[in-house]
Amino acid sequence: MQALEYEYPGKNSEKFHFGPASTQFKRGEITFVTGGNGSGKSTLAKLLLGLYRPSAGSIYLGDQKIDNHNLLHYRAMFSAIFVDFHLFDQILPSEKDTTALVNYYLKQLNLQDKVSIEDGRLSTTKLSQGQRRRLALMMSFLDKKPVCVFDEWAADQDPLFRDVFYRKILRALAALKKVVIVISHDSAYFKYADRIIQMDYGKVREKKVARS
Ligand SMILES: Nc1ncnc2c1ncn2[C@@H]1O[C@H](COP(=O)(O)OP(=O)(O)OP(=O)(O)O)[C@@H](O)[C@H]1O
Ligand SMILES: [Mg+2]
């Protein structure tokens, strides 16, 4: 993103102004986005996904500028889990071994006793918040999109699974050469990032780190 700016619609003298913000994301790289409440982390993610149209600046995919002609194609590259995510019970039946894969993931996510797959659909989405978020994570794996965005995904996970997420899952996604963007307050896990972006009143500050 280059010199991206955004303001939420409506009149307000104390209005939040995002940007101008410039940064780039690479395949195989884990970027953590941190910063205080209301600093603009979720706004950054929504701008990056093309859900909000910037008032100034542009997004480039390589050297291709994203505009109305290629926006849908661009958006299709993202798999994102926001705080207010919605869970669909339909599994995409694009591959013949989806059932085996789903069962494998359900086991990895410790949901095998809660959810099963019946005729390409999940048996239930009536689960606890943390379990629903794990299910959303599985849907994100099945999506096979090149960019994964997790907005405070781990916030309602138990310590054990939170550890699995930061130490194993993020690394596995990065190993698949995906762009991995993680909005997080879990500073204990920042050492697993390749890059940390600190949001501060709508401004982007970069910190360089070495992944351990
Ligand atoms: N839908 C909205 N309409 C108007 N203003 C908004 C809206 N959503 C967010 N804002 C404003 O934008 C600012 C940044 O919000 P954002 O959701 O990006 O913060 P955040 O860093 O994700 O915070 P949190 O840690 O609480 O999730 C907020 O301070 C708020 O004033
Ligand atoms: Mg947020």
C-alpha cells in the first residue's frame, strides 16, 4: 500500500484519520500488527482487503494498481477472520478428498468430538466462541487463499491452543508461501514474527525483528 488514507464517513470533529500509510507484505512472511485499541489495526486490514476504498493513495499487487476493474479479483486472494466473523456451514466441495481433509483439520483443532461433516456440510456451528473461531480457521485453510489475515484471532483461545496458533499454524501458513498478517496484542508471541507493524493513531510504524 502506498500513501493510503481513509476516514470513516459521517461528520465528527474528532474523526479518526488513517494514514498516510505505506507498507508492503510479502509471501512467506509473518507480519504482526499491534497497537492500542482504536489505533487503526482493523481499519488497516479492511483497507488492505479492499473492503474500504481509500480517500487517497493506492494499493498495488506487484506493480499492478488495484482499481475498480481488478478489485474483485484482488479481494478473492484474501482469507480473513475478523472479530465479527460469520461462520457458514457449507464446505466448498471443490475437491474429492475434502472430507478427509476436514476430518484431519477437525482433529488438529481438537473439534473432532464436536463437529463432523455430513454431505459436505458441517454438522453444527452451535459452538462456543473459541470453538467457532477454530472452525473459521479451518474454513480459512480450506480456502487456499494466498493471503491470510487474522484480526485478534487468538483472543478467546485457551493458552494451549493459542500457543499452537502462534508457534505452529502461522509458521505452517508461511511455509506454504502465503502472506500472513496477524493483528495481535499477545506480545509474548511477537518473537515469532518476521515483521511487526505498530499502529499509532492511524499511522504505521515498522519494527524489524528476527524470527526465532
Ligand atoms: N465503523 C466505524 N465508523 C466510524 N468510525 C470508526 C468505525 N470503526 C472504527 N472507527 C474509528 O477508527 C478508529 C480505529 O478503529 P480500528 O477498528 O481500526 O481500531 P483497532 O486498532 O482495530 O482497535 P481494537 O484494538 O479495539 O480492535 C477508532 O478509534 C474509531 O474512532
Ligand atoms: Mg480491531
